[in-house]
Amino acid sequence: MLRIISYNIRGITTCKKQQQLKIWLNQNPHDIVMLQETYKTKFFHLENFKNSFLDYNIRGALGTWVAGGVLIMIKKKFNMIDYGSDTNDRIVYIKIECNHVPIVLVNVYAPAQITERCSFFKELFLYIPSTKWIIIGGDFNCTPNNQQDRNKLGAQTDNLSYRILLQEVINPLLLTEIFRRKQPRKIMYAYHASAGNYHSRIDLVFGSDIIYKNTHDIGYVPVGISDHDALVLSIKIPPLTDKNMHRRWICNPNVIKRKSFLEKFHRVWNIIINTADLNTIEWWNDFKTSLIMIIQQEEKELNRETRRELDGLSKEYRFRATNPSNDDLAQLEIIRQKLHDALTEKLVNSIPSQDDRDFKCLSNLAKVRLAHGKANQSRIAYLTHPSKGRVETDNGMMEICCNFYQDLYNVKPIDTSYWSALFGDITTLNQNDIDLLDRDITTDECHEALKAMQLGRVPGDDGLTIELWRFIFPIIGSHFIKMVNTARDKGHFHDGFLNGLLTLLKKESEFNGTMKNFRPLSLMNIDYKIITKVLSTRLKKVMNKIIHYNQTSGIPGRTIHDNIHLIRTIIDYHSRNRIPLGITMWDQEKAFDRVNHLYLFEVLRQFGFGNNFINMIKLLYTNSTFTIKFNNLLSKKLFFNSGIRQGCSLSGYLYVMCLEPLLNLIRKNPKIPGVLVPGSQYRSLVNTILQNDETNIEIKTLAYADDVCTFVFNTNDEFETYELFKKYSYASGGKTNDTKTVIFWISDCLDPPSFNAKIEREKCTFLGIPMDTHGQLPQEEIDKMVNNIKKKIELWSSIRLSLCERASILKCFIISTLVYWLSSMLINKNVIESIQKICNSFFWGRIHPFIKFQTCVGRKEDGGFGLIHLESMILSYRIKCGLTITNTTPKIWKLFALPYVGLHLYKYSPWLWTNLIPHLHDDRQFFSDVAIHTAKWLKRVGNVINNGNDKSIYWKFIHLNIYQPPVCYERINHLKNIQFYKLIHHSKLPSNIIEFWTSLANYGINTHDRLGKTLEEKKCLFCSLPETLSHIFITCSFFNEIYKLLFEYIKNKFNVSIPRSEYDIIYLKIVSSTTSRIFQKQITYSIGNYLYAIWSYRCFINNSNNRNQKDHPDKCQDRFMIYMKKFPFDNG
């Protein structure tokens, strides 16, 4: 049990108070003590204190003023991993290891003054290292609920501070206030001020969800040393006793930028080249071991340098803050900014998947929120054991995982006598394709494979990232190819090369504690993925030649929407014509994981693959192993003797080929019925649309990877299909899950036969989209989706986000599933409008809209924010579908669409009109909607775009129909010529400055002249003139010196004189003085920092209680110079 105390001691520099604390701790032993207001301002104060408590490791923040100082005392039995503090004696953090679990402890003493407190909370998250076990305690000088946690309001009482603390720290890190969550109704006070009889609960402890769940006891205890009570809590840290369980390491990409790393790497590589036997495969393992050791050494040195830098800046800050001169005061702001930058870089490096495309649009705060959210979702709280019941310890759950997956990946028994029936009459490759696939892997192919891999992906068990491999591959590439060829000749790689890191992804179904609720994903090492990427790139070129068009997963030219269009139209067709039909959705238990490797290799032979390619696949599956990653712990290595790895680019293609013989059997079996495609009886029509001579086409099966649908009319049809699935299971090791196989019966006039499978009659879900018996979205599912969107918005609304971030979060994380639904389904326009209102409300938050909606939906470089316009997004998908219909790409669903599109689209594609079939118009039919909007689009655009994609169509549609230029474009003529907003967004300015400038250019900045009612209220803070935009940024004499700095900088660097005018500075007319695009971006960057320095200083003075600082214009110049030190164009 870990016992922690957080206590505001109100000074502990005297021997008497130290002795009192020592006596109390002897009577009440604690492992960790967090003290606030220590009053320690000198190093000897801290050293004397350490000598009084020799059984503790002590880290503290020395105060620069008499009433500050915080420290943490930790029993010496715990290992300290990291520590640090701020410059203002208010924060100290330590990362320790307890029972091999890393725990972060942050001790906080917040300012008493409201404005300072709010600013303090906005920077607090930078001091919190990343881990799942986080405890933040201290004196926050504000209460969660002023009615419940105070007996009466005081002078510095406010509602804003705690709200900012929630937005900036607690909600992004997914923390909870432990005492109140444990005791929701209990009234207790921690601070007792006898003067005025004030009592409040300002001493708080926040923890992550896992801390809360493991908190055994928490409460306030009187100590008697100060006017505060101590907050005491006991936390149970589960021990990790299994020696095979350990934490994984991931390479820090910043290491490769260090000169010392490059020198060490070349030294080690030269030793490998000169001493290793490069005709073997063992040298590769030695090389990777050496590489990892170099990187880990560099990471340690990098961490030490960062810590030394922070300590040095903190010491310099304290030294200058003591009796400061004017020069010291000027330097303090610069030191604070350096500290902020160093902490931000440290924070960014700790965020996993930093280069993930979903992360790039977000600020550090939003990235932290997303990273912690993903970490919490991946954590497993309990598992159910068949005999032991509910298991909650990590060791016990790891044992369940290992037993389950070792059993799952054991060799599945198969009966090879079924192979001859299964493999009869399947398509084979021609000789050209065989030669393409069989050739040796080249260095250029590996280079291209690395370039195609997305940065930011989590690496395999060796921890080496894509960034690192891109950096070193030009040096080692030819030797890597030689190692692969040697392994191919020997028939195996070295130990560990084929080891995968198995991560468990929770399925969307309700979690019941069983292992079947998870989908295993193998994270493979990058050197393995290079090989599989090369092979999959080759395989991609031939897949459509051997895989029938009813399988759409991963095949070029086929998409998941092909299946959705078919299923929807089949349901609609049979419902309209009152033809009874059952659609069977077959569930194959652990489909990828049960494929026998012998069956996989035989499938490749039957398709006609050459020996070289088959041997490469065998090489990738021979003696392969896996390690389970569970709650951030790793198991021992287990053998991967069965199944296809999910997680590499090759796996999808291999599984599709393994399934194809079954689908081929179903298609060729005359006893299994299919759906007759309307119009397919006409050879000329089929030849035009499908470019073949088939007639009377029947659709017997549809597949997207392992999601397989077939059709039944009676029990004989079900039995016959089931028998084929049994044959496939015997031949491959697969298993049909009878309890999850569902038949969706479509008929309102005839009851279904007595099928063995479960029968659904109201609705069913196909490829993630719910449909009713008319092929429409059920209203209750739409309502669920809207409620889910509201919940997500509520979650994201709890943290501070910029407008650009809100627009990006809407697209990426809130309505992406809805857009997927609506891309292929009809929905009432009123629902779209209501969801758009919800999105708009989230976008603006508490801000009153100051830019037109029609402008916000435009591109950022056109003055918008990229705010999603749902109706246009849906229509762009309709148009994309319509353009697909008008082109010559063979799609079988076009035969279903033809009766509804001919009337509207025959002018643009005459072959769509034929007298062989009826031509209909029905507003409730999806393809009618497609045809109407596509015809309108083509009429306006004027030509058919055969290869248009939905994204380009969406932006073109927005530009033609919705987008309105910003107000400033209408008023100021030169802005379009210089591409004003494109310049701002491409100038590498920070996102907060870009958003500020966007608001400024659109007259969205509230000055005193705009808000004030009297002449006095309209006055500038720095002079007696009215505070207009033009005045504050251009003509105010208070900012003369900062303008001189800007003028001299631009004049000296670019030989351009910048006039002091609104058009030249705010609206960048000055950039037309140079034709160099680089110079234009650099000038824009400089002016942006100039504008933001003035506005941020003005807001600081406006919100400050001490407005005497407005007599120091040099403070504003310091801000400008600090911003300009981040100038990103040093290489020109």
C-alpha cells in the first residue's frame, strides 16, 4: 500500500516546525509527503531540511519570494526516474517506480490572486510527464464547487479558475478529483482561516482512472502545524512478480538528429562491415543490438542534457529574480520563454504517434488529451477465467491472455482430402505475372516501401521507428538485401526477426471479460515490414486477375461501397417487388487467426505462384513468434504456428486468397441460389456495363475480407451453403460460428422458414451500416448516432481548443462514422440540418460567431477554417457515385442503378439509355438522388470527371455553391492577388498566431472602441486616443520602438522598407514588393509575430490588476524578440 500525504505547512524553515513534522510522520508513517508553502528560498534551507529527514529522497522548488516553495519527500526504497520544477516555486514533479510501475507525482501550490492563478493553470500540463499512473496534489487556492466546498465566499473566490484547471489539465489528462468522486456528498474543509471564519476545501488530489480505482482510502486529517488539514490517501499498487513481464522501449526519433549519434553509428557500422561474416544471417541481430544500445545511450544523454538545461535556466531565473536590475527584469521574460519551449519539446517527445496524420492538426494540449484517451481505452480492467471467474491482477490477466493465444495459434488440424474439391476450377496467374512476383527484392523497392510507410506508427518489439530506418537505410540497404537473400537460401531468419508484438483491440460489442472480445493486431518490426511491403506492392498488381469481383477488400478499383450499394439495392429491389429473400451473414470465428500455414502455402501453389514467391512467404511464417502487449506489459515469446498476421500490408491479400476457393465453390454450386441481376438477360447491356458476354448473372455471394454474405430462400439453401463452409473449415482450419451467423429475412407477407441460424426481421448491420427491410437507415439508429455525436462533442468541449482544431476534430473524431453511413445511404434533410447546427455550436463554443458560416466552410488558405459542411459532403459522395456510373469501370451494381439514372444522365453518357429496361424516377431511391445531383453537377461543371475523388469534388462543390470570400477580400482589393491567407498558413507561424491574424483580418478582434460606450471606455490603454484596430497596431506611439525593430529587421534582411500603414502591415501589401516566395513567407512570419506581440501584451495589461506595467514598452519588444528567436527559415 502506497501512503501519500499532501499538506500546506505554511513555512518549515524553523527547527521547531521541522521537529513537529518529524514527530507527526513517525506517528503516522507515509511513503510520500508533498508539502506546499515551505518558505524555502535558499539552497542551504533545502540542504538543512534534507539532513533532518535522511530516510527520504527530497526534491523541491526553491521560492523566489518568502511565501512560496514546494517539495516532495519520497522514501529511499523507491527508484526515482525523472524530476523537475518550475521557476516560480510552485510546481515540483517526480517520476518514481513502485513495484515496477512508473508513477508521476506532481506537487502544486497555485497563486492566490485570480489572474495569476488562471495563467498558472494554463501552463501546468507542461510539467506532467506521460504515464498512466498520475497523481497531482497540492493547494490549488480554488474549490471545485463554491457552494459545497466553502462556508462563504472570500475576496479571491471565483468560478473561472477551476474551470480553466479542468479545461487545461484535468480533462485533457482524463484525471478525476479523487476525494469528491469517492465522497460525492460529504462536506469537509481543508483550510481554516480564523480571521473572518472562512473555511474551504482548496487542498485537492487528482488522479488518473487507474489511480482512482486503486485508491483504498482518502480523507482530510488535522495535523496542527498550520491552518490547513492534510489530505491523506492510500493506494494499492499491484506488484509485478512475473520475471517475463517487462515494459517496452520505443526509440526517440530526435536522437537521429544528434551529431554524436551519427558518429557512433558510423563507428559501429564500420566495425560490423569489417569484422562480421556478412554471408550469414546472425550478423543482422548483432547489428540491431548494437544500434539499440547506441540509441539508448544517446537518449540517456539527451535526457540528462534536457534536465541540465532546465536546472540551469531555473537557477539563472532564481539568481536574476533576487534583487533584480532592469537588465535582469528584461532577461527574466526570455528565460521564462526558454523554459516554456524546453518543457513543450519534452512534452511533445513523450506523446506517442506524434506524426500520426490525425495528430498533426492538433495543439499539444489536444494531442495529450487524445493520447491519454487512447491509452485509457486500451487498458483492460479485468478478464474472466473459465474456472477462477473475474481476474483483475495484471499477472492473472496476462496468464489468461497467454493461454488463450497460445491455444489459438497452435497448429489447427486439417483434412487435405478436401483440397481437391476446394481448389477445382480456380483462376491462375499467367507467366508474366509469375515472373513479376518471383524476381529478387531490390534496394530501390525497399526505399520506396519505406517512403510509403506512414510516419508516427507504433513500431514492433525492437522499438526502432520508421524515422530511424529512413535515416540509416541508404547506408545499410545493400547489406540488408544480402541478409534477406541469405535467409531465403537457408530457409529461415535469425531468432527474433519474425517476432511480432501482439496488441489487443477491444471490439465495439459490449465487453464481458472474455478474450473473444478482442481483435489481435501484430505490430511487426520495420525491417520485417519492408519485405512485406515490397511483396504486397507486387501482389497488388495481380490480385484483380485471380480474385472474383464479388470480393472487394484491398483489390485496386474495388471499394467497400461496391458491397454496400449491392446489399442496399438487393434489399430495396426484393422489398419493392415483394420477393421473399434471406441474406445470410456468415461469422467465422477468428478468421485470420485459424488459417493453417500448410493450407496457405497450398493456396499459393494452386493460384500458380512461382517457387521464389512461395518460399518468401514460407520464410516469413517459419519459426515465427509473438509477444503479447497487455496493459503496457510484455509477455514471454510464444509460437505463431497458425493464422495470418493482422497488421502488415501483406496479410489482407493472403487471407483474401485463402478465402477465394470457398467463394468460388459457392458461385459454381448449382444448388445454391443467387439473386438474378435485373437487365442481365440482355447480352448487349451486360457487355456495355461489365465488358463481358455473360447473361442471366446471379449474385450468389458478396465478400469484404472475412465478411461474407450469401442468399437463401429455404432451409435446403442454408444447408447446402453450410456444408461448403464445413468443407472449407476442414481444409483450412477455419471455424464457422453458428451462434453469430445471422439471416436477415426480407418479406412482410411471408414468414421465414425454420432456419438453423438466428433470424432478424427488423434491421441488420452490413459492413458497419445498419439497414432495415427497405434498405434504409432505421430511425432509432440515426437517433443513437446523433446522441453519440453529442457525447463526443461534450467530451471534446471540456478542453481548450482553437477554431482550426475544432474544425479538424469534427472531421477526424466526431462525425467520421456518420459521414461513412451517409456516403451510401439516404437520410432526411432535417436530420442533416440538426447535426450541422450541433457541429456549428461546437465549432464556436462560447465565442459569438464573427465570421460568416459560408466563409468558415472554405479552405484555410482561402480564409476559411475547413469547417465541415455536411450536406455538401454527402452530395460530393453522391456525385462521385454518379461519375462512377457514367464511366466505363465495370461494376455489377450499375445494373441495379440503370433504371433510376438513365432519365437524368443519358445526355452525358448516352449508353445509359436503353429501351430494354424501364426508366423510373423515385425520390426515395438512392440512385435517383445520385442521378439528380450528378446531372446538376455536370450541367454546371460541363464535363465528366472519370477519375475524380470525393475530396476534390467536395472542395470544388463548396467553392461553387457555398463558399463566400472573407469580408476583408470584399473591402481590400490586393488580398486576392497576394494570396493573403495562403501566405499566412504557409509562413510556419504558430497556430495561435494564425488564428489571431485570421480574426484580426476579418474584423473579429474586440477593441475598446468597439465595446466601449463612453469616450473613457473607448480610450486606448496606452494613450488618450480611441483604441481602434488601426490605432493599436499602427499609429499608437507607445509601440514606436517595436515598429522600429520590425522596420530595421525587414530592411536589413530583405532590403524592403515597410510603411507604417494598415494595408502594409495587417494586410501584407508590402509582400508585393518582392517576387521571392521565400522572402514573402519570411516577411509574413515577422509581421505576424509583431502583431501578436502587441496584442498579447495589450491583453496582458488589460487583464492585469497592476496596470502600471504599461509604462514599460520594452516588455512588448521583449515578447517580439522571443517570438522571432523561433524563426524557422534559418536555411533560407
